[in-house]
Amino acid sequence: MPFVQMIDFRTNHIDELNRVMDSWAEATKGKRTATHATMGHDRSDASHIVEIVEFPSYEEAMENSKLPETDRFFREMVALCETEPSFTDLDVIRDEQLNKEAVRRYFDELVNNGDYDVMDELCTADYREHDPSLSSYDMGMEDAKRESRDIIEAFQLRTVIESMVAESDTVAVRFSFTGRHVGEYQGIEATGKQVKGTGHATFRCVGGKYAESWWNTDDLGMMQQLGVIEGQ
């Protein structure tokens, strides 16, 4: 179960504290179990600081606390604080990275279930798609919807999301696909051959919808499987 530790303290020495934190991060490379740390100050009181540190589990957080570098960091941190830091230990019971939902629905509903109009719901009005395998590297939603339909139906594509990572307004996806060439594609008549491959896509999200995307798929491998290009 993911674990989060929230540290609440007061300091007027934020620059010195940042240097101490940078020193700890450098000293614990390859040893620390913390995966993400966020620090912010109260808008109404800049000396009031809250740091949120994420760990894969409580047990790994405890391993992190046993590092001699962590003990040294804590003592240096306390020396910079006006008050003793307070700690709140939280077992995560709900963790939603909301920008992932629109991206997941794209693969599930549009690609795998053929609901092309779902793009109207998932995309912003000024959506732009960048994909070197399409007729233009920069196209709007209607053109992207039409060309996506042509590719998906030409190959009866099915996709599987292998991994997905979200950070700020960006979601990166690694996916695999399988299909059978049953329709014309880029001037190539249907061959009936089975195809499979992998790809990556990056989405920029705004307000729960995606506003832009960048795609790279194994087009060379596809052409080799169709017999258009000889494999090595």
C-alpha cells in the first residue's frame, strides 16, 4: 500500500533548507526509497512550510528513515526551523491521477470498441495530434478522427496499455497492439496478414481532456510483417 508522510514546520531559511535537501538527495542516490517529494509554503504565511514525501509502502519509508544521511538531514533541518517539525503518517486509501482517465478511455472506447465520436468528449476544441504515420504531422480533431478510423479498421486493431505515467499535465503511455490487415492502408491492398507491434504516446491534458498528443509506433515492423519491406 502506498504511504505518504506529511511534514509541517516553520522556517525563514528556505534557501538554506533547499541546499540541505539537495545535499540529502545527492548523498542518498541509489539508497533512498522515497519516490516523490513536494514542498510548498502557505500563501498567507511564507514561513509555514509543508513537505509531502511519497513512498511505495510504510515499510520502505521506515527503511528510508534508517539511512544515516536521513538522520543527518533531519538534524540540519531542525536547526533551520523556528519550531519542531510535526509528522503525519498517511496510508493511502485512494490515489487517482485524473488525467489518466481520458487517455485510458481513448484506448478502451475508441481503438478497441470503435467509438470514434468519443474524441468529441475526450478532446478540447483546439486539439492537435502529431503522428509521423499520418498524412500530416500536425492535424486537428476531425482529421485525426478520420485517419484513426482508417488505420484501426484497416487492421482491426486491438491495443493493450502496458504502462502509463502521469506528471503535471502530461501522460505518457506505452502500449502494444495486434491486428489483421483487412483493408487498404497507404495504398497497400489488404493482405490478410496478422500484425503486432508496440508504440508510445504522450498526451497533454487540460481540464480532464487532452489538448495535444504525440505518437510513435513501429511502422517499419508493420511494413516488414506485411511483406512490403524486407526484414533484416
